[in-house]
Amino acid sequence: MEPNLDPAAVGLIIRSQRASKALSIFISSNSSACTVNLRNRVISMWTDSTRSLCKPVIVLVLAFAATVKLSHSLYRYKLLRRSRTHSGTMSFTSPPSENDNESPRRSRILSSKLYFDVPSSKVPLIYSSTYDIAFLGIEKLHPFDSAKWGRICGFLFMDNVVDKNSIVGPKEASKNDLLVVHSEAYLNSLKKSADVAMIIEVPPVALFPNCLVQQKVLSPFRNQVGGTILAAKLAMDRGWAINVGGGFHHCCGGKGGGFCAYADISLCIHFAFVRLNISRVMIIDLDAHQGNGHETDFANDSRVYILDMYNPGIYPFDYEARRYIDQRIEVASGTTTAEYLRRLDEALEVAAHNFDPELIVYNAGTDILDGDPLGRLKISPNGITNRDEKVFRFSRERNIPIVMLTSGGYMKSSARVIADSITNLSNKSLIDTGKNTTST
Ligand SMILES: [Zn+2]
């Protein structure tokens, strides 16, 4: 089998062979000269028999010194090569390192239009009608309520929790924004309707022209991504922000899945690192499913602490990503409200002890609801309200800005449950929707 030879290694071998040859000539010529000099100096002290031993000894010493010198040269070359390979300037086989990605990533973030000034009269509740998916009725083939986001806001307006004109509409994430985390190859794969169909788990979508898929499915997702990214800025300004959408926690930079086409959580955090000048973020992921997307993206990144409370008996069974969870709380199928909330209390106490974040990203999926066919947990609507209140209190008591994302929650009842929970947060003064005085 032909070995896969690195050209740099081939060069080294040739240079080493040439060096050895030159060295042996050098040793042999210089050893003769040395021998003559030394012979003159020791001739009066040494007998003929001693002199006959002198030459091979000196040759040995010089050969030893030359070997040491050659070893040092090889060692220095190895070090140089390793450092060049590490910085990516001379690598033929290694992928670009983290540092190589940082510079273009930073300039993309700095040139983004997703962060913009929001008037103080607005409430940091983010939503746009562009979030909702309507695809010629095809969306009904998925158990997902694809108009959930609009229905949540509808309940909030109807219940007079927030004024329709007070909420914030985000901008759609551009390709330049998405490249902050995603690879070009992954974004290109979304130009194939069949690939999108696999990610969102609606096979008939594979039959539609990609321009339609972009417009009806991916564009709503990109608007929600814009909302998640903006939410971090608003949370730092106001102490909290809720994106009534987002939370696509199964998608990482190079791969989508589980109805998640873009890695909005990873994008939000990278934007926050650069634009908000922070370096410690805690993800509290309480969706029923394991958040393997952000876990993969922030594997071994000490700036991000991940608390993930999930059912290990359902999708995505990503055992590799589980290794990157800092605090893993596994809740088995059938877990009920009291047990769930007790374990959440314990988990938050441990998290507070372990990490001191400057921002919390709370992935508040409601697929833990009793009756959800995908989450398989048995948490009551009141349990959801209590859960969200606990996480917001955790943030408020420590004065840590919090971003909430609605994430999974696939039943028609989810929108009502989420709206009720946001109403409760407002009633408990954990968020200020500008309506507290009239709603209580
Ligand atoms: Zn989920």
C-alpha cells in the first residue's frame, strides 16, 4: 500500500539524507585535521600505543557531537512544522483551526445589520408575522403547529398583556450572518429541496421547487434566527428578552435535523461574544429533547456552560454531543410535574454554584407537556408556568440578563400554554410588558 506522504516530510527526508552525507564528509575531513593538532599536543605525553587509540576515540566524540547537532536540527524542524500546522499556514492535511475562523467570523458579525437600536417605548418581545409557515396545507402533515408563534402573540394581544405596536420585529438573517456559524457547504445543501425535506421531516417538501421552499419554509426560519440574535442585545439592554420563536437546538454549524435548519442559539452567542463584549454564557435547555446542535458547536468551549434537562429515550440519541453537556439532567418518559420541578430546583442550585454567566439563553420548549407525542413527559400547563418562573427568578435574583426562546412544542395547546406563562411572568413583575398595572 502506498503511504500518503506529506510533501514536507519528503523534503525533510531528502534534506536529512543530504545533511548526513555532508556531515560524514565534514567529520572525516575535520577529524583528520583535529587528529593532527591533537597529536602535536599530546605527543610528548602519550606512547605510540596510546596514540593509536586516540584517533578512533576523537572520531567517535565528533560523530557523537554531530549526531546531537542533527537531532537538535530535526527536533527544531518538528517544532516549527507543528507550530505552522497548528496555525494553518503550512498544513496540507489538517482542517483550519479555531483561530483561522475567528477573523472572518468577527468581521461578518461586525458588518451585520441584525443588531439595531430599538426605541425604549418598545417591549423586548420579538415577533414578526414572517415567522409563521403556511405551505399550501403541506405543513399540516407535520405534527408541528406551524402557526404557533403568531397564535402566542394573538393570545397576548387579546389578553392585553402587551400592546401590538410595542413588540419588536427583527430582520431576516442574511447569508453573511449565517456564515458566522454555518459552513458554505451546509448552506448550499439547503438549496436542495430534498435536503430541506429531511431536516424538517416533511417528505412532500422534496417535490417542490427550491425557490418556493426558500420562501415558504427557510425564510420564516431565517427571520426567527434574526429574532434570537437580536434578543441577546435587548436582554443586555433591558435585563430580559423573549423571542416568540427560535430555539432550533438540533442544528449545528454543519448539519440540520429535527425541524431545525439554522443554529440560532450558536449564532446568538457568537454575536454576543463580539458585539456585547461578554465571554460567559449559560444555556439552560429545558426542551424535552437533547440540544445536540449547540452542544456540538460549543464542544469544549469553556465560555459556554450547558445545562440540559431532557428525555434520553427520544430523538436525537446523540451520544457524542452528550459528552459536551456541562450539567446533564435526564428525565425519563412519564416523569410528572412535581418530580420534574424538584429536579429543576436542584439543577439550578448546582448551576449557580458552578458558573457565573453574563447572559442566560433559556430554551423553553413546551414539548414536555403531558400528551405531547414527541416529548413523552407528563408536565401540566401549570408546571410549564412554574418552570419558566423558576428560570426567570434564577436570572433576576442574580441580575443576569436572560433570553427566552420558545423552541419545541408541537400540540395546538402549546401556544395557549406559552402565552399564559408569559402573562404569569408579567404578573409576577419578572418581565415588564408595559401593562403590569392594568393586568393585575
Ligand atoms: Zn423538542
